[in-house]
Amino acid sequence: MTVSLPLVFVLGVIAWFAIKFLGVRMWVAVVIALFGFWLAHTGLAPFVESGTRSGVDTVNR
């Protein structure tokens, strides 16, 4: 049986867990999210995407 979850959902669950149980403050999570949006509009975005894809492929093997 194969279960397919979007990476955004998985990262959202991890962020919720970190805020709820690890004591990460909400403003830190917001800053990290804003950094992700900023990074997506730079020249590094293709490298981040390919690294993420290869990491997900490695986990899925």
C-alpha cells in the first residue's frame, strides 16, 4: 500500500510539533517560513529544489 503525502503537509506537521512540544516560538517559525519564500525568488531556488527532490527520492527508495 502506497501513501502519498505532499511535502508541505509533512513540513507543516513537523513545524506544529516543534512549536507545540519543543518550545520553538511562533516568531521563529514565521521567520523561517519567510526566509523560505525569499529564498524561492533567488538564484539558489533550483539548487534547493533539486536537493529536496534527490533527498525525497533517497527516502522513497
